Amino acid sequence: MPTITLKLFASLAKIAPENIGGEIRTVPIQAGDTITSIADRENLSHKTLHLVILNGTYIDKDKRDSTLLKDGDTLSLWPPVVGG
């Protein structure tokens, strides 16, 4: 089964000592899965996804519906961050 590595940071990660640097897990994907479909499956609101990095490359909001994922990809997600 094809999988990607999903990395969730800041408020998207579960609060636990093992997730101090973010939550990292392996997620199965299906043919035709996109960034948006994975976010939906993981119950992540599109409003909470500010910074989206796929294999080290920033993905604009207008490309998240059409960017297909493939086996072995790494998808990193950050919410909007406020403060200083």
C-alpha cells in the first residue's frame, strides 16, 4: 500500500512530549489523492492550513486541490502562527 509521511506542526500536532517538534506519522494514500483530500481525511480544516510543504517545496493554496501525492512523499503542514 502506498504511503506518505505526514508532519503536523504547532497547533495541528497533538500535545504530547513525544510530539514536541511536531507530529510525524505514516498515512496510506489512494490513487488520485491530493493535499486537499488528505487534509479532509485527517479532519483538518482548510482554514487551519497556512503553510503547506511537499517534499521541501511550498504549495500555493490554488494548487492544493490539483497536486497529486505519490508513494514516499513528505507532506508538512503548519497553521497560521500569531505572536512573537
